[in-house]
Amino acid sequence: MSAFEISIRPFGVHAILIEWPSQVEEVILDDILRFTRYLNEASLKDENWEVVPAYNSVTLIQREYPIDFNEFEIKLKKWYGEAKEMATHKKYLWRLPVCYDSEFAIDLPEVASYLNLSESEVIQLHTSHIYTLYCIGFLPGFMYLGGLPKDLEIPRRPQPRGRVLKGAVGLAGKQTGIYPQQSPGGWNIIGNCSVPMFDPKKEEPCFISVGDKVQFYSIEKAEYDLHKIEGEVGIYKLEKIELDA
Amino acid sequence: MLKVLKAGLFTTIQDQGRYGFLNKGVPVAGYMDTFSATKINALLENKKEDAVMEMTMTGPTLQFERATFIAIGGANISATLNNNEVANYKVLKIGKGDILSFGKLESGFRGYLAVKNGFQAPIVLGSRSFFSSITKKNHLQDRDVVDYIETAVFNPKITELRLDSFLGENLLKVSAGPEYELLNDKQLEWLFSKEFTVSNENNRMAYQLEEKIPGHEISMLTSATLPGTVQLTPSGKIMVLMKDGQTTGGYPRILQLSDKAISIMAQKKYGDKVRFKLK
């Protein structure tokens, strides 16, 4: 049931931006993904289209030729109407292992004291909530997750670090996430995920898609080390649960 | 094999770019100056997906170990083949052991070298374009080797292109970006009346400009960005995203460069001036 007022605008000559109301809402994300699925499966099968969903928007990028915007806008409106017949895309809940050991959780003591919680309460809160993936960007495989409990909201660090480890799990503002590769970063680091979020050696380098859900679970250092070895030889197993549409 | 005797400042292999993974946060990459790179590929009658070498300011010194044909283009970096000056946009015959080197930067910023049938750097996620965290190398280093296919005979339809150089152009043609309408009159006036200087913060990801325009307090949800997207930070700093730029961003996207303007920008270096002109 597509029921939103959408805006369709040109974004240069090679792209079109479609926007929904500017809110972080799951019903909006579901509507975007329903439409995205319709476009991918029905009308934009041509491989020269890239479809990038994020929060309240989807950007369609045509790599080969300039888009005739006026003509395409009419088609998109028609397709948006047709897409409401479509079921929502399949969603998965991914359970991701995180080691909250002090070796990785370099900011956990500070985070706990800022939030007036014990370290184990921070971990308990972080692992008990289910997060929604609203966008992938910034770095290959970097997740923008929504749904962080208010009790875990903490500002980003005043001075970003020059180097944050690959797999580092952080908190910043209303967000939590994983650094998919070593990079500079300003998030408060509370653990490390043993599963690579991006692996260029795989045909599908990033297993997760916008709209999926994430839940973290706590693992011991020994299990973390085992996952790491499994990851290197490419036999790590991911826990995923198919959710009802 | 092509032997990299000296790598130069920042030399990479680039093709049209890496598509199909933008929704997973993978930047397009690919040659920064599409205009120049595609011209030399065309001279060699290469396929459009064939990879070229991109060099930045200081070119490499290269030794060819097999016969082939090459063409160079983009920036003028005083190229010599076995110590004889060679011109841009001309098909050159290469013999075993020939040495191509580059000297003083005369104009532009990024030079290109195409070889018959393209450089055979490994294909990762559908592209040979170097990008850190995706490909093994993010730039070539001294003593690296790059593979290419031997070609003894080639009769080009055209042996030389005469192009009006665009390297001195500084007018960037743009269209309105998605958040253009949120700009106020003062910001618009500054944006289109001022000349902007390329800051030393410029690379394959983005070009920052030195002069600021009045800032803003616009807050928006993170959304897709493209090569050529011009972002405005709250403090009024202007950033032009380039080929390695991130796929999403949270700053207002005020302008979008035309394809040609991206090529013009790619040839600018620290201290060069640019202006924006709405199409």
C-alpha cells in the first residue's frame, strides 16, 4: 500500500532522486524498498541502472546515457502506483557476534560512566535491541542503523581517532554501527565484531541489505579468535533469520 | 609486462569504474578525467572498458617488456620515449625495452597512458580500478609490474588527434543539486559571482575549495551522492565530490557538475581557480 506523497527530482543528467517525507520511520523505509524491488524486478532491469536507497530517499543512477527527466518522471509515477500491489521485499534478521572484551572496548569505561550505567548494563542494552538498517554508505559495508535505545545515546568523541580497528563497534548520537575496515573515526568504541561486513573476494561482498535487521550478541575472546580464523579461510557462518514481510 | 621503474606521486590503474555495488557503499572510482582517458583509448581502438594508467602531477618512469602501441593524454607532463619528446594524443609504437618517462608538469594535473587492449590489472567486483580496501593496491609503487598483452601489428585508423585543450578552462558548468532550493540569496550570489581556489585538500575523493560562502543550519537525512556532487558544510565550506567519493552523505547537495566539468575539475591542482556557472 503505497500511500506517501513522493517528490521526484533530477539529480544531474544521470540520476533521479525520489524522496519520501523526511522522517526515520520503518513504514517509509518499507514503502521505499517495495518500490525499489518493483523497479529492480520489473521496470529497470537494464543493468546500467544503480538503485541506492537511504532513509527517506532512493536515487536512480543511469551510467550510460542522460535521462530524459520529464518522460521518466511520468513513468515513475505510474510505476509507483503499480508497486503497491507488490509484497514487501524479504527481510532478514542478522545476528552479529561482538566481543566486548576490554582489549577492544577501549571506550566502554568512559561510555558507561557518561551514561550512568555499569559496563555490563551497556552491553546488555546494546545486545537486547534490534536495529534497522536504513542506509549503507560512508565506507564499503558501513551500516547506518536506527533504533538505538535512548539510554545509549552519547555524543561522538571530541577528537576523532586517526585509526579505528576493522570491526570496531561504536556508539555516536542516535547511531550504532561497525567500522567495516580500518579507518579514522570519532565513534565511541565498545567492542569488535568478528564477522567481516565487507569482503571484496566474495561475489556478494556485503551480505546485508538496507531494510534488514541487526541484533548483536556477546561472545568471549576465545570465540572471537576462532571466528577470525574461520573468516580468514572463508568458512565463517552467519546467523540469519527470515522475517515475515 | 610493464615495469614501473619509478612510480611517480600517485599512479593508479583506472577503467570506467565499479558499478553494481553503490547500494553497498562502494564508490564508483574510475578515471577522474573521463574526457581525456576515453580519447586515448579510442585512438588505440580499445574497448570502452579497457583500463588505462592515471598519473598525478609527477609521472612515472616505465619500461615496456613487450611490443605494443600506446597513447598518452590529459595533463602535459613532458613525456619522453627513450629520451625523445613525445606528444599527447598520438599513437606511438613501442618496442621491447623502451622507456617512457615524464618530467615537468606543464599543464593540467592528471595524465593518462593507454596501452593497446588495456592494462590487465586484476578485476575485482567488476572493475580494474584501484581502490583501497577493494583492490590489493591503491597506487603503484617502484618496482611494481603491470600486465598487458603483446601487440606487434596495429594499423590505426587515426594516428593523431588534434584537440582544443580544455586544461586551462576554469568554468564549471553545473545543474541545481537536490538541496539547491534551500540556499538563500546571499549564498547564491557568492556561489556564482566568486572565483574559488582549489585547496591543498584535494584528491580522488573530493576537492575542497578555500573560500567559504555563508554557512547554514540545514539538517537532512543521509542520502546518495555522486561524482561531481557539490556539498556545502554548515560552516560554508564547499566540497566537490570526485570519483572515489563516498556514496552517501549528510550535507546539502547544492550543485551537480556536468560530466565535462568533472574532467575539468580533475585537471586542477592546489591554487588553481574555478567558477561555477548554472547551465
